[in-house]
Amino acid sequence: MAHIYLQKELAVFLEKQQAEARLHQSIHNFTGIWFVPCVTGTPSTRFSRGEESCLSNCVERFLDTSLFMVRKIEEQRSALENGNGKFT
């Protein structure tokens, strides 16, 4: 019984570690995609207005795209559940 508990605990721990690793990888990828093109000045304690605007726009586009994708996936899932099978 303790063996099963330890396996479940280990599985939960591994999933958390993998999620954290995915988060770190995403941050690394976003840094390359957004930071490098947006931050053109010398690093300091604050971003310039242009840099801040560029970063803000990138994040907003990412969120818009993510929400769009979630909605599309939900529509497809709903269509499959309803037996419609058509994707838009």
C-alpha cells in the first residue's frame, strides 16, 4: 500500500517538475521572440516607452491568439461530442 502511495506521489512530483520545465522553456522562447526585437536600448532599470509598448503589444497578441486557439479547440470538441464532426 505504501508503495502505491509513493508511486502516486512521485508521479505528481514529476508532473509538477515537467510543468515547471515547460514554463521555463516558454519564458526562454518568449524572451527570444519578444525581448530581443523590442528592447533595442542599453539595459537599465526601466524600459523606454517604445520598448514597453512593443512588449505589451507582443504579449497582447500572444494572449489574443491563445484565446482564439482555445475557442477553436472547444468548438471542435463540442462538434465531436454532438456528432457533427465538422471543423471550422
